[in-house]
Amino acid sequence: MKLSNHYHKLGSSFYQQTQPSAVARPVLLLWNGPLAQELQIDYSAQQDSELLAQYFSGSKLIDGSKPIAQAYSGHQFGHFNPQLGDGRAHLLGDLSDKQGQYWDVQLKGSGTSFFSRQGDGRCALGPALREYIMSEAMFALGVPTTRCLAVVATGEAVYREQALPGAVVTRIATSHIRVGTFQYFSARNDIESLKKLTSYAIERHFPQLKGVDGEALSGEQVVDFFAAVIAKQVTLVVSWLRVGFIHGVMNTDNTAISGETIDYGPCAMMNHYHSDTVFSSIDRNSRYAFGNQSKIMQWNMARLADCLLPLIDEDEDIASAKLAPLLQQFTDDFKQGYFIMMANKLGIAELEDTDHELINDLLGIMAEKKLDYSQSFVTLRDNLNQAEVDNLLAQESVDDEAEQDKWQQWLKRWYVRIAADVNGAKALMAKTNPLVIPRNHHVEAILASSQAAYQENGDLSDLNNFLAVVQQPYTQLDDTHNYQDAPSDGDENYHTFCGT
């Protein structure tokens, strides 16, 4: 295992070179074997746990590593902070997978840097385990996401409201370039660094846009880059809405231009359907509620556009005229992608205009009746069969629709829509709707039991059992039913908190 350092080559204005802080007694708690194999890491948790604990706690440097804390800015809940940066994270370098794709290797909770802002640079065990659970569950659900390679206990206490066991989590991402990274240089009017960053981002994420080596970055390339970034974000938010994910802190510094989900601090999963659902304790105005996520992503893309204007044309009005249509197109592209996705959740392979009403009416019923979002689609699929469809369609219509239950009315319309290929509809629903999601009450219970068990005897069997299920969310396993139930209180008083 040897790291390269592509981001490091951009220059010192992009980061602070800094070393992770060694920890007292590193112990490897979680190791993502399949991901390690994909990254061509030959070590195993069984044979090399002590060495892996040293490497992925920051106590020992991996060969070739030049650790840095990346610089970035960000709009946090709409308010701009010109200097944020990695205050408790170290980018160790990058590794190539079997397909030749490079991945960043970053430690979180590995000590302070220039950007720490009086923080201690550490991470408690609970947030580290949460990031592992959520990122690997999201990956299995088919959502674009950063991933976790390891969680290492530090043997040291972290002090928040009380003393907590500390940990370091290793995050893997195609890059850690954020909208806030562009804002950092834009706020300083550092056009040369903006050009270097954009060229690097194109080479890393959109090589099809790369020009001839040695040629200067063109305005057309920058416009195409912006369009490509937008397309990634549309796909990302549609994926979130498919599984009921609420990010909770969609700041521009948490918006990766790769279109990967990043930062699993105050995130949560929706239970009964409502577009205004929000759980984050720091989102006091519901800015990042479930149904707002597409609008916020479009707003974040507008902030990226602000940064790119001087790279497109010296005349800001001309540059704006080239990006404005792409920002406006975001709405149409998202709407199209969203309704295609929702149609697929109902087993409809080819979207028609009338399907919009069918989908919206279902969501209205779900909100009114407080139906569970995930369970509803699984139940529809489980009860779907040709005989049931034929039976309902054969029933005579009631003249007075008020006498019919809204649900029965909707069900008959849906059956009419999919009657031509019931088996095909059921198969499509099985691929689109997970049987299990990382439900909030189960995640919290697992985190509580795992932290207690770790401190008592190091037993993480509950956590590993849960991971085994959420890492196969479309397969009915023996233990799947243990984690499918909705919370008895509907998560009415549930709140998530930032892991820092």
C-alpha cells in the first residue's frame, strides 16, 4: 500500500501541510474488507489489525503519504464563512482502485490543524460509527456516496458534554473538492487558483472534458464542467428522495462536486411521509427539510456558478448568460428525474404525463394517513399479483366516488396503469424499493449498545449484525425483519446532532 498525492501538487494555497496526532492505544474496530480489496489494499483485519490500527488512527504514516488539511469556505445555513477548512481531518493521499480510479484517503478525528477554530480535532466513537453505518448503507442502497474504510478506537477520551470514547474514521471519496473549495479562492479573488482547481476537478471527475495537454482552460470547458456538476447533483438528490434520506446540513462546504453524499453528521431517514420532515437540531428553520433538498442543491449550484464566472468571460454579464440557462434547466431536469424515479417505485418503466397526478395523489394520501414511506412501497409490491389486479379491475365502479375510500380509488387507477405487465412492474419495484433502510431508532439503539459493549468487553456483534442487513437492503435475509419496523412514536421527538 503506497499513497500518491495528487491534490498536494496543486500548491500550498490549497491546504495546510500538517501531521495527524498519534493516539494512546489504537484498536481496529471496523475494517471494510471488500472496499479494501477494491482499493488494492492487501492487509486483512484478521492478520494485520495492529498495523491497520496504527495506519488508520494517524499514529503511523502510510508509505508515500503527505498529510494535509484542505482549505475551503462555505455557506452554512445561508450565511457565508470565508474560511472553514479541515479542522479535524487529514487527507493522507490517494489510492487507485482496480479500474484505475483514484480515491482520496482521509482520516477524521485525527487531530488539529490551522483550520480547527479552537476545536480539539477529535471525534467521539458514536459519530465515527454513525458515518460507517450510514455511508455503507447508502452505498448498498445505490446512492452516490463517500465510503468508510475503517474505524479505530483511540483509547483516549473525547470531551463534549461528557467524557466519551474517542475514535478515528477513515473516509474514502473520489475527491474532497466541495463547492466551498471554489468559494475559498473566489472570496480571495484568486483567479489562478480557481483555474488550477477547475482543471484538476475536470481531470479527476470529468476527463471527457479535458482539453489537449498544455492548452489553457477555456470558457467553454468551464461551462461544460458546470453542466456536468449539475447533472451529478440532480442524480444525487433524486437518489436521496428515492430512499427517504434527509441530509440535514446541506451547506456548500458539504456539497461535493463529484455528486457524492458527504458528511453524515445530523442526517436521518424519513419514516411516515411528509415533505416538511426535518430532524436536524441545528436546522431551526427547516432549510434542509426532505422536500427542500432539490431547491437547496440548486441554490448551492448557483453559488458555484458565482465562482466560475471570471473563468468563462471577463464580462460578467456574458458569463452569467452562459450559466443561467443551466441553472434554470436544473428545475426541469430534477423534475423529470424525480418523476421517473417515483414511477419506477410504482413499477412503471415508461413515464407518462398522467403519472404525475398518480404519484402526487399517492403522496398526498401517505401524508394524510401518516403512512410509512418505505413500508408503503414494499407493501404495495408484496401484495401485487395478477389475480388481485384482475379482481379489483373487474369490480363495478361506484358512481359516487365519495363513497369509495381514497385509497381504493387510487389503487384501482394504479392497477389500470400497470395491468399490461404486472410481473414486470413487481420486478421493477423490487429493484427500486429497499426492504430495509437504516432507520433512525435502530441506528440510535445500535450506537448506544455498541458504545456500551465496546467499553465493557469490546463486543460489536449487534453492530455487525445490523451492518450485515443494511448492506443487503434489497434481499430478504433471516434478520431483515428485525430492522423493518417503523418507530412506535413516528420519530416525533427525534433529533440529530452535528458529530463535532
